[in-house]
Amino acid sequence: MKLVVQVPCLNEEATLAVVLESIPTSIEGIDEIELLVIDDGSTDRTGDIAREHGAHVLRHARPMGLAQSFRDGVDYALAHGADIVVNTDGDNQYPQERIGDLVAPILRGDAEIVMGDRQTHKIEHFSAFKKSMQRFGSWVVNKAAGTDLPDAASGFRAYSRYSLYRLNIVTRFSYCMETIIQAGNKRLAIVSIPVDTNPKTRESRLFKNSFEHMLKSAQAIMRSFVMFRPWTIFASLGTVLLVAGLIPFVRFLILRLIGDSGNHYQSLLLGTVLLVGAFLSFALGVLSDLMRTNRTIQEQALEHLKVQHFGPAHPASVAAQSATSARSAPTAPTPTAVPSAPSPARAPAKEHR
């Protein structure tokens, strides 16, 4: 079993050494641990520090964003035979010494993805507003993914090789929300373990303030939700518009029945516009659902391409059973060499023409 610990970085020379030094050098059930630093266009000594600590460095000439760094790191890990990929941050937010606990459910075959629950209600530098928004964001993601995770925004995660074959990152902001929604809808087993975060070292570079983070996260969640459940969204919108469009027509009929001879054609106009919107929503729902089916077929083809390019990948439960069988299999004794009697001379073979 090979583990690749990847650390996306942007100007993290102040904390990267501490992060790399706190990563375990041996974990039970893991035969090889490789450190990978994705230098996202840093202008300081981030890359030099990573090399000094024995990490392989992937460098972007200019900042490409967290999602692209994650994708590049995963591609490298899969190409170099990683069975598990752990992602942590270069700002030393997460407790790297807990990586062994993070990969344990995958080694046991209990999960394909393991997340570190930061227990945001215990983080002192989080304001009450930020804590409430974290809970609300996790609730929204869980509704979209059909999961029950306490901290959906945590970036301290472990992925099995099989899960990385099935996940496809398309957003440019952050992979955190998108991978959870994809994994939930693809029925990948996800568990979380509680961890205590380290003291804050700097402000986040992903966003300028909490409102920008909320807006970008909402966009990522909505995009992922539309990708996997388009009919639910458009059918719900169409139903609301249909009911709202029928109300003006009912009002018009009631006024006619009670003898009100006033000019109420405005109601008919409003109702017609709403009904047209309802029918368009239903039509978009059908088209989006057909596109979802087509995307599913394309993703299956992409999985086969990954198998051809990176090699096979098995679910964590199958891999765990194989590893257990290999460890418990008795070692065949080495046969003792017995001197053999000299064989009689063989007559030269006749040449056949």
C-alpha cells in the first residue's frame, strides 16, 4: 500500500517545514509514504523548503487555484501508484500526526473517503456568524449529497484510489464541496473523524471575506446539485410557477362568476407568462436530465481511460480483503536442493529440413 500526502501551497515558507516534519514517516498497513507539494506559483522559498524535506514538487508558473492544484496532485499520485491520497494544507491548520487515523477506515475497507471533522464549534477564532454559516453550509451540502457529515468544508481528507477514479473536479474555486456532492450521489462510502485544529497562522487566501466565500461556495453547490439532480430543481421550479400561474386564471373566473364586469385581462396576462415559465422549466428539466444521463456515460468511459492510463483500482473493501489474505497466507518453505544423479548423455538431435 502506497500513501501520497499532498500539500497544495502558495507562499507557505513560514509553516511548510512544520507541516512536512509532522507528517508520520510510518503508518501501520502502509508500505510507502511519499510527500508531494504542489507549488501554486509561490514567490518565496516554498519549493526549496519542500525539496529540503524530501518532497516531490509540482510547480505552477502562476497561481492556478486550489482545485487545479488538487487535480494535478491527484494525477501525479495515481500515475505513481498511490493507493491512498491524503490532502492537507500548507498553513499547518490540520494535525498531520492524525493521518494514520485518517487512512485507517480505508485500510479496513470501511470507507472510500475519510474527512477530518474540525469541530468548528470549538474553534476559538471562528466568530459566531462563521460557525453558524459553517453549520448551514454543511447542512446544504448534506442535503445535496444525501450524506450526514458534520464538517463538509474540511480540507483534511483521505481518498482511496477507487474514489479518485470516480470523482471529476470541474470547479475552479475549491474541490471540497464538489467532491462530497459527487461522492454522495455516486454512493461512495464517506466517514468523518473528529480532529483538533492547530492555532491559526494566517488569513485564508481563497477568499477576501466570509460573504465572498459564501457566494462562491453557493455557486459550487448549486452547480454540482444541478449536475446530479437537474429534474428535482427544474420540476420544483416548474411546479411553483404552474401554481402561481393558475391563481390569476382562477381569480379571473371567480370575478366573472360573481358578476364583476371589470377589465381583468391583466390577470390573464400574468397567468399566461407564469404558465409559459412553468412549461419552460419542465422542458429544461427533461433536457437537463437527458444531459445528466449522457454525462454519466461519459464519466464511465473516463473511468475506463483512467484504468488504462493509471492501472486498475478496486473498492476499499476489496483491497482490504486482498491485503488481509496476503498477510495471512502461509509462506511456502524454501525447497532444499538435492543433488541429482548425472543424466545420461543425450544423443544429438537429428536436424530436420
